[in-house]
Amino acid sequence: MGREEAFRELESVYADLERDLAALRPRCELSSRCCRFKDFGHQLWTSALELDYLLAHEPAPAAVPEDVCPYLVQGRCGAREHRMLGCRIFFCDPGYKDAMGPLYEKHHRSVKEIHGRHGIEYRYGELLSELRRRDK
């Protein structure tokens, strides 16, 4: 089984998440808080497979900033179709806050299983650091 099969399985996990989100109906405030890490005191973590998927479909950023997602373009996600689980889960909606962690864990478990089934080394790291590491 190759990387393309792993990507298809990852897309299936993302589709399952979308179904869960449709039932919860969290509100997106279009604030770009999810992408402005330093301003809002959070980080985006990703697995090796998810980062491979992103970089297979979106160009690698020319430069990796210290505090903002490099895919943030004019206040919107420039990699929306190929974004990681952490991006897909994050919503500013305070009514959704308690569901975010368990939902992430559920789907992240599935992502880890894909790594194992396909013999892909499981690496989990902060997005900006991982992009810099791969750029070397």
C-alpha cells in the first residue's frame, strides 16, 4: 500500500469529522484566530501523514513565519481543502469548546492508525517547526 492509499484513508477521516461537525454545528466567526497562533496563544500540531498530504497538494511556503500560519492569505485559509485535523477541529464558538478535545482525540486516533497500517513513521509536531525542519 502506497502513500496515495494512505491519503485516501486520511480523506475518509476528514469526511467522518465533517459529519460529526455537521451534527454539532459549531459557528465559524471568520476571525482567522485559528491561523494567528501567537496572537491567540495556541499552536497547531500535526502528524507526518497530514503534513505530507498538505505538502503534496499545496506549495510549501517560501518562508515560515514565527507566529502565523504561512497558509493564511488575506484573512482566509489558502489551503482549506488540504488542511490538517487541528485546523478542521478548531472553532472560536464558545458553545463548542468542550466538544473540541474529545472530537480531536477520536479522529487523531484514526490518523495514527493510518500511519501504522501503511508503515509511515508517526511523527507529531508543531506545524511551524515541522515546516522549518522539512525545509532544511
